[in-house]
Amino acid sequence: MATDLLMADELTTGHSSAEKMVLVGQGTLQEETTSSDFASTQSRVKMSAKAIAKDFVELTKPRIVTMILVTTVATALMGAGGFVPAMSLVWLLIGTGMVAGSAGAANQVWERVIDQEMTRTASRPLPSGRMSLTAAMTFTAAIGIIGTTILWQFFGMVPAMCGVVTWLTYVVVYTPMKTRTSWNTTVGAIAGALPVLIGYTACGGALSDASGWLLVGILVAWQYPHFMAIAWLYRRQYDEAGFQMSTTVEPTGLSAAIQAIVGSLVLIACGIALCFIRDSGFLAYLASMLVFASVYPMLKASVLFFRSRDDITGRKLLRSSLLVLPAVLLIVTLRVFW
């Protein structure tokens, strides 16, 4: 009897211990599962935040903004006639970058429907559906207002108004023209060059200075061969989307090639004029020869494209244009210190 009771007690005790082990195991497993879920959620949140931030950056057309900021540095140095205080340059780049980014974002808001028709733009945040229209418009307005305020606060009314005129020209005039007339390239080139005056006037230059407008001329002229090459390479997509480009209105590419040649020649002329604007000494001749040498590969590529208008020569023209603008701006900027 006692033995039976003892065995029963042991069975009960063993059963209880087993249950405890199972419960402990279940609790550990539940804790591990909860911890794993939490880590997974954190990872997804981080990835989501990164993706959202990336989309907002893409909305600003960062490559164009980068080009504008490079030209802003050069023109600020020319406007100042020398070095610019570091913090002034930082605020200038922030303000200009925000205004330029707002213009690029507004352009994408405007063209969100037509962008769905082109392969090269269908993956943008708005046409792809990754970003809501409300978020895009709010972001566009916010950085535009903040950027303009920074320019006005730190550099005065003239640079700020140059930023506003740039924004209006690019968004209100150029963007709707793209589906109406091939003259949109000219207006777009002007809009892309006007930010030069932000940096120039912010650091001491005046709107009446010839140097400032020659800088605008350099930017306008460079955009012709650069964008004519792009318009040729993507002519079918532009045509399908309804854009009125030189290569869709005149599909042989003859007009685009002529514009590329003229743009290259005007760029050389404006660059050389800037080299001689201070004096006509030996350094002016040296700088002008360097300008010609920098632009010559693009001029040569433009002539080759004129002779044989195909994707191979169009791509060569595009590639040749990429380093021309930084090179010319470097030469005319260094001329300030010679």
C-alpha cells in the first residue's frame, strides 16, 4: 500500500515536472518568436523609411540638382571675385538645392500621368504608385518655400527672386510646353541656366554684369548638344508619350544635329569672352585655348552626329558632353584668381 502511494506520488511528481518543462519550453519559444517578430518589424520599418527617403530624393531629380550646385559654386566664386566664406557657401548650396529640387519635384507632379507612358520614367515614385500625390505636393511646396526663405534671409531679395523666376520658368512655362512645341528645349535650357544668377548675385555680382550673363550663355549653349543627344536616343519613347521634341517633330535628326553644333560653337564663344573680360594678356589667351580644347570633343561629336545620325553617334555625343561643362566652368573660374 505504501509502495503504491509512493509510486503514485512519484508519477504525479514526474508528470508535474514534465508539464513544467513543457511550459518553460513553450514560454522560451514564445519569447524567441516575439523577439524575432520584433526584430523583423524593426528591419521592415528601417527598410521602408529608407525606401521612402530614397523616393523623396528621386522626386527632386538629384542629377540635375547636382549639376546646378556645381555651377553655383563656380558662379559664386566668380561673383565674389575670389573665395567665399565656407558657411555662406553652405547656406547658398542648401537654399539653391532646395529651390532646384522643388522645381524638379513639381515637374514630376505635373507629368505624373504622361510619365507612365515612357519606360525611362515609369519607375518614378508617382507614376509607379510608390508615393501619393498629396505627399509629393506637400514636399514640393515645403522645400521650395524653405529654400527661397534661406536665400532671402542670408543673401537678400535678388538671389531669392532669381530662384523664384527659375522655378516659375521651369515648372509653369517649360513643363507644359513639352507636349506643345519643340521650342520647349530652348525654354528648358534657359530655366536650367538661370540658377547661375543665384550664386553669382548672392556673392557680390550684379544682374547688370556681363560676366553673369556670359555664364548663363555657357549653360544655355551646353544644354543643346547634351539634350539633343538625349532626345535622339529616347526619340521613340518621347514620341509615344506625346512630347514635342526636335527629334519627334523632325525625326531625321538633322535639326537636332544642327542645334548641337551651334550650341557647341556658342559655348566656345561665351567661354572665350569670359576669359578676356578682365584683360587680354597671355593668361587670357591660354585660358581661351583651354576652353576650346575642352569643348572640341563635343563639337567633333556634334559634327559626326550631323554626318551620320544614328544611336552610336548620338551616344558618343552624350558621353562627350558630360565633362565639358565642369571643365569650362573650372577654367573660367580659375581665371578669377589669375
